[in-house]
Amino acid sequence: MKSAFFAGSFNPFTIGHESIVNRALTLFDRVVIGIGFNSEKGLTPDVEERAELIRSYFAGRPEVEVKVYAGLTAKEAHRCGCTHLLRSVRTAADFEYEKNLADANRNIFGIDTFILYAEPELSFLSSSLVRELNRYGVDTSKFIPKQN
């Protein structure tokens, strides 16, 4: 079974993230969404709430799992039985960062990274943009997946 580990803070999880997961499922049998957190700061309630919310987006889809983890992403991917890391790229700057990370993960941990480009109509969308718009009271519901 081919499986991919899609890591991020997902704060919040957007329709861009959802698009990446759905597209990856045409290539992989399983996608594990890994919500990373800083172990020095401890597990905060909002991380678990984020995990539950993401689970609700993929309810009834056993090929999608959601895990909260601390530590190195490549090690967590191996623990989950994933064969690849899944990353997304929106810009050329994202690509440079992701390429270096992919090279390091392959060299150090022996795990390959599969990169999917954001759909053009979603390439502007980021979690930080959604957070900023929320801070100013802008309705961002069109950028957040619908719960199943």
C-alpha cells in the first residue's frame, strides 16, 4: 500500500489543503495528515481541536487519517507506515524551500517527497492569509472546507 504523510500546522486547514489531499488520493492509497506541534510548548487544546475539525472534513473516508505529532516529520511518517512525504508548493520560493527539505529527508531518512503544485485558482491561499483576514473580521468561510 502506498501512503503519503502530509505534514503542517494547518492553522487553519484550508480548501487548498483539502485539494492537495484529494488529488494525492488519486496517486496514493492512503494519506495521513500530520499536524505538527512544538513539543517544548506542549500539546495545546487548539491542536487537538484542529485535528478533530480536519477529521470531520474527511468523515467516512477511511483512506484519510489525521495524527497529531511532535518531532521530526520523516520519523513520524515512518512510524505511520508512510512511503512518501507529501508537500504542496504555491510559489517559486516555496519550491526552493521544499526542494532542500526533500533532498535532506531523502539523504538522512531515505524517504522521498512527492510535491503537488497548488491549483492556480488557489495559489494565493494560505493559512496565514486566512488568519489575518479573520483578525480583521472578514468572512473566510469560502476558504475553509465543508464538514461532512
